[in-house]
Amino acid sequence: MADIEFEIEDETESPNVPETANAQETIFANNITIGQDNEPILTKKELYAWYLYAFACEVYSVVSLSSFIPLILEQFASEQGVLNINHEIACKNSTELRTFEEVRCVVNIFGLWVDTASFSLYTFSFSVILQAITAISIGATADHGSMRKTLLISFALVGSVSAMLFLFVTSSMFLLVAIIAIIGNVCFGASFVCFNGFLPVLARNHQDVRIISDKVKLHITKKSKLSNDQQLSYLDDDNISDQSTTRLLHIDDNSDIVLYNLLNELAKTKEKISTHISARGFASGYFGGIILLCICFIIAFSLHSSAFSLQIGVFLSGTWWFLFSLLVAKWLRPRPGPPLFLVEGIKIRWYDYVIYSWKQLWKTILQARKLKMTFKFLIAWFFISDGYTTISSVALLFAKTTLQVPAVGLIAISLIVPLAALFGTIMVPKFQSCFRLTTKQTVILLNVLLLCIPIYGCLGFVLPFGGLKSGTELYYLAIWFGIVIGSIQSYCRTLFSELVPQGRETEFFALYAVTDKGSSWLGPTLVAIITDITREIRFGFVLLFFLVLFPIPILLSLNVTKGKEDADKASNKHLYMN
């Protein structure tokens, strides 16, 4: 990205700059973080390393978590399961009997008979719970010292190895396979919390942001009459950010026009760069997932879609994740946060970090409630995340049961969505720049586009044609959904990063992840209940309509500028308390 250059007017030529501008500079000095060491400017190698981790780990999500692991779990459980009618006839020897709806394949799990089709769902649900617990345990910890990078790489290596183990398991080990899948999912989610925590740190140290920061410092240095010690404390590079300057964006006629313009441009530049980095990260992740997904499907077709071909696919995703993570470990800077101090003279042990993180979670929740705009966004994010997760689940189930889309068609859909998502992460930022939309406006627009999907599904109740009554419509809908899903995830992450107190990025992104995963069970469960009652899965689109509609008025009432101001106050308070 080209450097952004600005011509600064000499303050002597500004007609409306009185001596009272120093009062505004004092406000500026009192509303920034003080006493942190300067951070190095973001390099291309470091930025590419951050992109590379998305390229490394997203293949595990696309290939393994979303596609192959659920099929492997169901297949292995079926090979060890029996029919529910007498718990004696093996499922693998009863293909004809299983064509009757009342005949199901079940497997004994610690004395309980569980439907094999539900086995992978229970495994995923349990892994989500553990993932949330892990995210909480590392949230605050990763913000201190160099733990953010250490935890990122550690979880990446453990998760990738667990994926590679799939090559060596058999159906008789189906419970062990479930445990390995849980470990992989937990590690993937935990590493992504640390990965997201890097975003606001990288954005504020981007060269374009730092160029404007230097101009702000130069301007204030010329005008300020503060003591040398005060100047040094508030002219740190880390402390020049849009979060620490939003209070100056509401100025009166007696304010320093040059300073106001610079700070306003600084806030806009940081938002633009944060959006750009986030979108590129998602795009690189989808690109990696598409490449390996194509390779894995070729292998699966060549081996006639056997369970072993799926195991090879999971193994390759783990190998991919492992190898590229090694490069990330070499190139990504630690970007250390402030050290963790508990009691002076006492050595800090690993469980002290965990205990500290859980204590900080409660403080973070209380803090988020005080940060009204941040808390408001988390409520909106809860429903946005649940909405697109449920649409993804319902669409595939609807395609298989109602539209009778064959397996090849389902595979095609699974490829169309990430391809469209990749396209969306590239084109939507261009659309945003062309129409000069803010991040908030873009999120609202994407949510409206997402709302069109359940609306179109509901039209099937009243229209004689259209309204998702053929498989062909579903392919077009997959393109629409893919374009929206890739972009809305990126822009929501960017918007939240603007509302996070500086120095507590990973801690708040852990809450962001918990909010995300905490909603992943709600929509699918409600759709299942509706389907059981009505015997028609299309009624699930009515629920989806309200799930996607609900966050729109919340986002419309979101005051991002006030949210940045509140986050900056929290940053300063957190610094002095530590």
C-alpha cells in the first residue's frame, strides 16, 4: 500500500487557531496511553507472516472441520454401531433395513445409545465448550510479555499434529478419534484468538499510520509548552492512535484546525488499514482452503470416496497447517505487551496466568458492560454469527432432504462458498472505497444482503416457482452467501478491533470468540425443534429471518466514535492500575 502523504499547513497561516489550542493539546495528552516503549514499524515480512498463518490454519477449518471430520466420525461410529430395533444387528450388515425411517443406527457411548448421525454433532458441541474455556484461559495471558505469539504457535503445532494423527486411526478407535477431533478444534479456536489479537497491534504500527503519527507529534512539539518529561511521555509512537484522539474530533471554532485535520485523517487511515489487513487475512485463508480442498476432493474421488480418502485429506490439512506455522514462527514478531505483575518477589507460574485470565474475564465482562458501544456490538455479533452459522447448516440439510441434491452437488456447493468468499473479501473493500462507506455502514449493508437469503427461502411458501424449489437455485444462493460471509466476518473483526482498549487486545478478542462460539448451538437447535414440530425444514427460514434482522437496528444505533473514546479511557485506566 502506498504511503499516504499530507501537506500540513503552517499554523501561522491558519486564521482560526488561537492560543487556546494548547488547551486542546492538553486534553490530547491526558487521553492517551502513557509510558509504553516504542514499537517497531510493521514490515512487509511481518505482515505477510500474519497473512501466512491464515493461509496455514484455514485449510484445517475448510477441509477438516467443515467437511471431512464429521463424515469420518459418522462413518466410524456406523461401522461400530447396531440397529436401534434390537441393538444386535450390525449397521454395516443391514443396508436394506436402514431404508426404513424408523430404523436407525446407534452406538453405545458410556452406556447411552447415541444416533451415529448425531455423534459428530455432540463431538463438535463439546469441543465448542472446551474451546470457549480455553479461549477464556488464555485471553488476558496473551496480552502480557511475548505470550501472544508463543500461544499462537504452540496451539498451532498441537492442533496440526492432532490432525495428522487421523491417518493412523481405525473405526474401532472411534472414541479416540472424537477426542483427537476435539483437541484439533480447541487448538484451532485458541490459536485464532491469538491471531486476531495481532490485528489492532499491526494496524497501529503500519507505516502509513506512523507517518501521520509523526506529523501529529511534530505539530504538537512546535506548539506545546509542556515540560520535557511530559512531552516525552505523550509523544510515544504507540500512543498516537485513533482511539486516543477521538475526543479531539468534536472541536469548536477555537480549536487547532491543523491538529484536528491530522487527527481526523489518522483515525480514518487506521480504520482503512485495519480493514485492508483483515480482509487480506481472510482472503489468504480462503485461498489456502480452496487449494487443498480441490486436492483432497481429487484424492477422494480417485479412492471412490472411501473413509480412508477422507483421513488422507485431514492428514494433509494438518501437515499444511504444521509446515506453514513454522514459517510464521520464524517471521512474525512477538509484539510483546506489558509484563504481568502479581506480587513482587514471587515467581509467576503457568497456572498463575490461567487464574489471572479467569479473573480478568469477569473484569472484562464488567468492563465491556461499561463500554456500552463495545458491549452493544458484542450483542449484535452474537446474532450475526449465529445467523450465518445456522444458514450454512440449514442450507446443506435443506439441499439434501428437500431438494434431493446428490453428493456431487453438495461437494460443489462446499467449493462454491469459499470461492465466492475469496471473491467477496477482495471486491467488497473496493466497493467500500468507491462509495466511501465506513466499516459500520459496510457491516450493516452486508447484514441486509444476508437477510435476503431467508427472505428468498420464505417466498417458497407463497410463490408457485422460485423460493428455493430447485437445486439450481441453491448454487446461485451459495455464491451470494459466500460473497457475504467472507466479508462480514472480516468487517466485524475490524469494527470490533476499533472498540478494544489498547493493551488488552487478546483479552477482548477472547470475549469476541466466546460470543461467537456461544451462539453456534442456538440457531441449529431451534431449527431442529421447528422441523420436528412442523415436519418441514423450510419453516426454519422464518427463524433465520429474525436472527439476521435483529442485529441491524443494534448496529444502526452503534456510535463508533463514542466507542473509541470509551475504549481509550479504559486503556488509560488499565495502564495506571497495572
